Amino acid sequence: MAGEIWVLAEHKEKKLKRVSFESLGQGLTLAEKLNTDCVVLLLGHDVENLAAELFHYGAKKVYLLQNPLLKNYAPDGYTAVLTKLIKERKPEILLMGATFQGKGLAPKLSTRLNTPLFVDCIEFSLNNEGKLEAVRPVYAGKALMKVTGNDTLPQIVSIRPGVMTLPEKDESLTGNIEKIPAELDSQDVGTIVKEFVQDAGVKLDLTEARIIVSGGRGMKGPENFKILEELADVLGAAVGASRAAVDAGWRDHSAQVGQTGKTVIPELYIACGISGAVQHLAGMSTSKYIVAVNKDLDANIFKISDYGIVSDLFEVVPLLTKEFKELLSS
């Protein structure tokens, strides 16, 4: 039997990130194909209660490593603890999100252990030799690259958030927790995160939001995003933007949806003044429902939208805000 498949659970302020469950779904699939076990790594401090939710999404076993120095993610502490554990337990594959955390941690682990690294992957498979093959976008999404692992273990993989399907949730499922000492001292941790301060105006992470209202070049200027923010407030949504809006300086890059921004899978995506460039569609086309508002009947966004409104967004969006406000308050 192959070594275990490990999935690193990512959390912030004692809440699991969606990418943790996306990674878990891939880990469970790979473990089944390799006839081995999928184990979730939960690092932090006072986070044992998060294991229950991981069990609900199919995890059978959680390795719990706790230390006050791991309360907030910092690369030095996580790298030291994981390097030691990997050398002791020798997993086959380690999966994590290609997030701020994963983009810093995965290469550090790969360098420390001298093992293969698959970055920002969107698809996985096993070839005839049982080796991992992964697909990742390159050249701003204009091409896809397939990379194949070798015999050096573990193979470390970061998964693009918002791309993979979540496993089904079943609150009756349970599992086992194995507590493993996370031995660290202050000399092992060069940087300590004391607190998180949220940017003004940023209420929801795009990759976690159930509803997203996005604006593009058709918004005509940064001041007009106010009407999208008003609609988002009513719906409890996050506000996104196309690359054109971000490049124009109207919104911060953290709000960009698309191949060179964030990939999202909300239940509802409302695109306002967005024409539908290929790179943008690549980042949101798997949304459950897509509503497009655009004056151009031939805009590409209408080709993938479930509902299209061919009209002036400056007339439509305030009407939507009014209607939703009345509907949700009744």
C-alpha cells in the first residue's frame, strides 16, 4: 500500500477555509485510487473543535498538532513542524490550497525536503505507472501544462482555490483524532502574526462568498462601484471586479475574478458591465447561477449566463437592490 495522502487544513480565526474541503475531496479520491488512507493535518492552537467539520466532509482521521506559536499561520513554524512530521511518517502526497498560505509554505517544504512541487493545480490523475499527474494553467491561462511526478516522496501539491468540487457534507460522519506533539520554541519561529486587520470595505473573501456581485469596464469609474456595494450589502455578498476594472485602478487586485485573479464558485454570480473575456470566464464560469447585466446583446458573458438583462446597469442595479431589500425584509 502506498503512503498516506495528507491534506493540510487551512483556517483563519478558528474558521476553516473552503479550500480545505476542496483539497480534502481530491485527497479522498487519490487515496481511493492508491488504496491508502487520507489524513487531514490540523495545525494551530485550540483548534480541536474544527475536526468535527472535517469529519462531516469525509475525513476519517485528523492529525492534530497544537502549539501557542502556531495560533496564527507563519511560515517558519509550520515549515519546522511539518518537515519533522513528514520525515517521520513519510506520506505519499501532501495537498494544500494555492492561497497566500500555501504559496509561501509549499515551496519552503519542497526546498527543505528536496521533493517535487506541483503549483496552482486545477486537475489531477494517476498515470499507468501510478504516478501523479497534475494540470496547471500557464501564460495567464492561455495554455495548460501537464506535469508528472517522480519517485521522490512526498509530492507536494497546491490546489487553485474555487476550482475543485466540494465533497458532500454528512453531519452524521465521525472520525478519529490523533494528537501529535508540535514541539517548537521561539527560536524556531522568526515571524509571529499577532492579529489580522481587515482592509476597509472588504467584508467577505471572494473565495468564501456564496454570492458575488462583480463590476467591469462598464462601471465607468471607481465611484460607481458604490451601487454594487449597496446591492452586496442587501444580499450579504462580496464585491468582485474584472481585470479591466482592476487594471484601471478602480478596485484592488484582491477583488479580481479571473484567470489572473481569483477563481470562484459561488451559488450566485451577478456580472455587471462585464463583457466576458476568456480570462474572466475561466474564473467564474462554474458558478451555480450566473446573472449578467450588460447593454451589449452580443457580449460573451451572455453565452454562459443563466439569466441575462440587456439594459443599462445604472438603471437595473438600483432596481435589483430595491426589489431584493423589499423581498428579504418581508
